[in-house]
Amino acid sequence: MQRKTKDTQEAVTVPATPQRDVYGEGYDWMESLTGTDWHELALWGRVGWDLGSWPYIIFAVAQAEDEQGKLFGYCTYVEGDVTACWYRTRDARSLAISKEAYWYWASGQADGPEELQGLNPQEFQPIEGLCEPFDPSWAK
């Protein structure tokens, strides 16, 4: 599938994003990821806050490679609508995931850091440990 990266605006060929099953729900969509390059992402940030609100809001990530190097993708499933973005760097993808997660957390549509409750979801404010993937080894 041909796309443009969000961070560098390069035209790249990337794995197709699993589209919604019009008769299914989020859990069915997550099952459709099996055997593809995509994997659901349940937790985000250093302490592992909920990412999304299953089965209505689901994040998934993928990695690909082309002749220029690695590509990092993420997509969201939101009540049946699927949107995918690709980035040349993992850091750019992590920041984009953090911004979208922040929006869902601050707007009260997903459980996240308590300090975000009541903040404007349109005004992203990075907080300590937010802009990084969850790594269970950090929780020890």
C-alpha cells in the first residue's frame, strides 16, 4: 500500500491496514490482526496506562522496512473507523501515539494519568514518562 510518512512526507510502500468488519466489533478487528504485520497495543507510557478503551478505541502498531530504512506505523480503530499513519522514526511515532492517547485521556474517553483529567485535550502537554512505549521491565 502506498502512503506518505507523516514526519518526512516520503512516499513509501507499507503493509495494508486491516479494515473493519462492518458486522463485527473491536474484538473482531483485533482478531483480524493475527497473521498480519499489525499488533494491538494495550498500554502506553512508562507506567503502562490503558491505551484506548477496548473494544471501542484500539491502537495497533507495525514495523516495516524499505530501501531507505525502517518505517514505524500505528493505527487506531475507533468504533469501526480505522486510520493509519507511518513514520520514518520510532520517536516520531511514539510522540504521535502520545498525542492521540493524551487526547483520549484528557477528554475522558479512556483511562489514563489522573493529572490529565480536566485538561484541554486539544493542548498536548507532555508529562514525565508519557512519550514512550510501555516496557514491563520498568514496572519492576
